[in-house]
Amino acid sequence: MTLARRIIPCLDTDGARVVKGVQFANLRDAGDPARLAARYNREGADELVVLDITASRDYRPTFLETIERVAEQLAIPLTAGGGIGAVEEGRIVLRAGADKITVNTAAVRRPELIGELSREFGAQAVVLAIDAKRAGDRWEVFVRGGRDSTGRDAVAWAQEGVARGAGEILLTSMDRDGTRSGFDCALTAAVSGAVSVPVIASGGADTIEDFLAVFTEGHADAALAASIFHDHLHSLSELKQFLRARGVTVRWPA
Amino acid sequence: MSTTKIALVDYGAGNLPSVERALARMGARAERASSAETLQGCQALILPGVGHFGALMRTLGEQRLLEPLRSAIRRGVPFLGICLGLQALYERSEEDPSHAGLGILSGTVEPLPNTAKLPHMGWNQVRRVRPSVLLRDVPESSFFYFAHSYAMLDMGDVAVALSDHGVPFVAALEHNNVLAVQFHPEKSGEAGAQVLRNFLAFAGVEGRP
């Protein structure tokens, strides 16, 4: 028995609608989150991530409603985040129907937040989202939806986050995000090899071979993508059957 | 629609709404139970759970639910423990030795070895070791969703299915009226739905097929 590598569609939202952008900019509408969630649940997604990419401050009721509508459609785990900065905000997101919450900017500003959430809800419910960009021979952490550089090293930050209680890392390559040039396998392997928790690779997915590469060369535990699934470039069944034929353990048939 | 009262123990666990939604999809309605009174007269009992063993046992104690739960289980009320709800059945857990478990089953819950990535998070398969009520009509190859770092490593004579993450551990157990799973059936797609349907049938609850 082997833990299956997970395929995770991601819904980036403006709170209410799914939006798409290239390298964190130029957002455009890509549909209703609950309808997409129902489709991915049916087609064999292993998990779903829904993010409010416009919220960096107050928690907005429209997004909580979106989480409830999405959760209603799912018999698979749901991770939600975007702007979570305090234990009580985490609690309302979990109570709205998420199984796990992501923290990003607020955790960089106040790393103690990770431990507070982990003690309250368990490490399995706390996902540290890291947006990383190559800087010479390392990767630097960016916050506020990729706008602000922090000077922090992504691998060291992942390790600190795990030590503080994160149960999973959602690692986005800002260099690859929206470019469809493949996952950043070097970044993913560097983080995956440095931490004891599962790593979700994100950013750059295009071909089904990209997924194979991020699982084999990148040592990712899960791979996340948005537009290639929204736009029907690949079906989950095609992707999972391809991976299974290449010896990657996946949940198929779902 | 059934008149059987299903009590869903509400100690503040994050997965309670998910379990409710999953039951609702199969036409079964559960009542949230957060006090001894609300447990009275229940004909089926579900203890969902995520998070920390100590927090669960402490909260159940504060809600004065420990004895009512033990006595309902001993009375023979069909019981389903989910994830931490399975671990709570044992005498203790190394996650928090300062809080005793329900002690329905003997043994100590232990950490999974750190030779594999922890938490054990994601979809894994199970191997059946005994005939099982919960896994009836569930295909052998099915995957279930797990999210935990502690587990019962001693199979005892209650395990009906094992999974593996560094070491084998109890994935599902059945002992008279006491049924429990380490995975999350409410998050395990169609295979998980079948496990919940099997529990409802065992408890005599009519649901939609």
C-alpha cells in the first residue's frame, strides 16, 4: 500500500467568481466556483483548493459563502485560504466547510500564527502557502499575492513553517505560474527534500508529462493546477491513467 | 425517512459539518449532541474527530460527555468513530498521555514512524484482515482519505482492515457494536459514502440507496 500522489485543481477567486491571471496579474473571469467544484469532484480530483486571491486583509462574507457553496458539492477534502491572519478567521473558514486552511502573507509577518493555528486545529489543517521566485542560486519568498519581496529563503522558510506546526506546504513557483512552461522541479525537490511534511507543487502545469516530472524529479506529494483543468486541456482521467501507466500511484479509478 | 435518532457528537471538531453533509446526501439526518441530555435515547452514535487527542478528551470531559458516551457504547448503541474518534476508543494516546481515552478498547495509540512524511495525509488503500460490515460492497482497490500522525499499531483482535505508512496500522475496526475508521469516510468519495451507508444499515437507519 502506497500513499497516492494527489492531483489538486485550484480555484483562484475574487471572493465570489473564479478568476485567472498570468503571473498574479491580468485577472479574468473563469466561472462559478461551485459548478467547477462539482465537476472536479465527479471527475476524480483528489482534493480541491479555493483561494481568495484579492483578500489580503479583512475576511469577507462573500468568500465564506463561496466556501460553503463549494463544500456542499464535495466528497473530497477542501483547502481554503487567502487573507487568513488570526485563529478566529481560521475557525470561520473551517466551520464554513474547509478541511484545511492556507496561510501566507500573515504568517511571514507574524510566524507565531502558524503555531497558534496548529495547536488549535491540528497540523493536518494548517497549510503554509509559499510563493517563491528564483534569485540567483536560491528562491526568495514573496507575499501579498507576489507583490512584495521578503528577502527570506524559501527552503528555510518552509523548514521554519514545519517546525512551527504547518502540516503541509503549498509551494508556488512565481516564475512558472500561468506560463505553462512546466512545474519548477528544482524548487519543488529542494523544498520536498528539506521538510518532513507533504509538499504540493504549483505553478506552470501544461502537459501531462509535467505532472510526471514533478512527481519523479520534483518529489512532489501532490500537484496543483488551475487553468489547464478549467479550460479542459486535460481531463483528470486522462492525466491519472497516464501517470498510473508510468508507475505513479494515483487514486484511479476514483 | 427514518425515525432513528443519530447523535453526532459535537465537541467542536472541524469535520462535523462535512459528516453532516455526507449523511444528508444519503437521506440520513443526524442531530448534533454536545451534552448528556442530547445523547439520551439515541439509536446510533457518531464521533467525528480531527486535531489533538488531548483537546478532544478534555472537551468531552468539560461537556460531561465521557460517562454518557461510555454507557451508551456499553449499552450496545451502534457507534462509529472517525479518525480521532477511533483513537479515542483506546485507553490512552502518546499524543497526550495526561488525558485518558474512553477505554472501550485496550491499548495505547502511538505516533507513526517519522521514516515517512507526516502527517500521513492523502489517499491510501486498505488491506482487509477479517470480514467487515463497514467495507461491504466496497471494491478492494478503493482509496480512502487519511489525515493523521498517530495510529493504533497493535492490530489486537478488533482490526478488520489495515493500511500502511512506514508501518502497518489499524485502518478500520469492528467489535460488537463498536465500529471505527482511521480514514475520513465523509471525504473519501464513493468508497467513503458506501462505508457510511454500511454503518447506517448496521444501525438500522433507513437511508436512500
